[in-house]
Amino acid sequence: MTRYSKEDDYTLCASTTVIGSKGVFSRYFNFAAEQVTTIFSERAELSTNKAAGSSQGGVAVAVSVALTSQMSVQKFSDFDSQVEIDLMRAELKKLGGNPPEMNATPGKSRATPRLGQ
């Protein structure tokens, strides 16, 4: 299941936990920068228990934790279709965000300039 959260007025995070792992797949839609940052991170934990050789029966425990991640950044103009971007923009508005308006001219910046405000 995907969870949506508003990071600020112009950024939406869509996160999904990867089934069968401790990984999280997150996509940050930044409507001011017109880019999507995708991050996959996974936490790996290794725990080792050793019985101590004492008469009191103590136990030694060792825990190792590692976090791995991969990141990519993609411009809105690099997408083959704007459908996902439009859906995420609507989701951000539903959560109370206020992303900049978009122009329909392909290959040009789609954010409406807000000069003089």
C-alpha cells in the first residue's frame, strides 16, 4: 500500500514498503523544481547470540545494522507521460499542498512564474 505525505506546499512523498523485505521505495514529487527523486532504502540487521562459558549462564549478543540506499533524480520533462505527475499533483492538493500551476508547453518549464509577489 502506498502512503502519501505532504513534505511542504510543493513536495509530495509517495512511499511503499517492499513486500518480503525491510525496504522502502519512496518517490518525492517536487513541483517547484519539476523533478522526481526516487529513493530505495533497505535496513539489514544481523543478530548473533553466543552462550558464555560461565557458571552463571550469561549470554553475549552482537547486533549489526546496515542501511543501503539507491537514489535517482528525473525531470518532469523526461517522463513519457504526464499522467502520474498530474495524479500526484492532485494528491498533494488533497493533502493541503499548494503546488505551482503548470503550463502545457512540452519541453519548456511548466511552472508559472510568480514575479512581483
